[in-house]
Amino acid sequence: MRDAECDRSNYDAVTQALHWLTLALLILQFGLAWAAPERLSSPDTLISLHLSFGIVIFIVVLMRLSWRLLRPAPPLPDDLPAWQRLGSQTIQILLYVLLLALPVLGWLWAGERGWVVNPFGLMTLPDLVAKGSSFGRFAGDLHGLLSNVLLALVGLHVLGALYHAFFRRDGVMQRMLPVSRRSI
């Protein structure tokens, strides 16, 4: 069936809320990262916020995964080619892996730089590596590289959603939209 109204079940409101919250947090994170000075001897407000929101993203993604165990994703269309099904599943898995790995890598990098990770001033998290650690420096380099990979994967995810909405017209994208926006 390829009309705008999908006969398949939609994502529930909690899944939708966590999905869109993750997107909003990622936009904020990349904005903070790009606005922060390149080299700092100590973190300023932007870096402290970036570290804090990284922890929030980590927690939100853990919530998403926990909820996903309780509420599996609606099935993809039966007529979706196997390569597209595999691509979709692979991108989903890689997005989750990166959304969990990037905050940990950032935390490691902060320790290497001697920065205190104190999410929103609520509590000080322990250093994962010693200041000047070569592993922490490697984690920082990997954090930068994988951030770009994450952006590319988000782009592919968006392109896939638009493909389903405007070319296949199979309702796949609409399943993640609030009820009032499902007419796209």
C-alpha cells in the first residue's frame, strides 16, 4: 500500500517525543561545539554546556533503547527491497552506537585536558583518564571524527525519511510525526 495514510502502526507518543528530543539536543550540541573556541586551556560556559548536554543525550538514548525493548518499531513495508531494509537497520544501529559512544569519548577527552565534568553544576563526575593521557587524546580525536560520521548518518536518515514521504509515499516517515503532521 503506497498512499499517504499508512495502514501500519505508528510509533507511540513516548518514542516520538524521545526521537524529537534527541534531534533537538543534537542540534544544540553541534551548535555549542561549533561556537566554542577551538583550543582552550580550561572549559568555558559553552564547553561546560556541551559536556552537560552530552550527558543528557547519553541518558535520553538509554531511555530510548529501554523503551524500544518494550515497544519494538513498527514493521517496514513488505515490499521494501532487502538492501533498503538492511541499510535502514544498519543506520539505526550505528546512530544508537554513536549517540552512546560520543558522550563517553567526550568525557574521556575532558579528562585528558584536565577539565571537570560537572553536568549543569549538579555533581562532579570522576575523571576517566589522567590529564595528558594519550588514550584521552585519542578519544578526543575519535570524538571529532565520529561526530562527523554522526552528521553524515543523520543526513542519510533524513534523506531516507524524505524518500519514503515523497517518492514511495508509503507512510514510513509519517509514523514518527505527531498526529497533526501526518498529512505530509
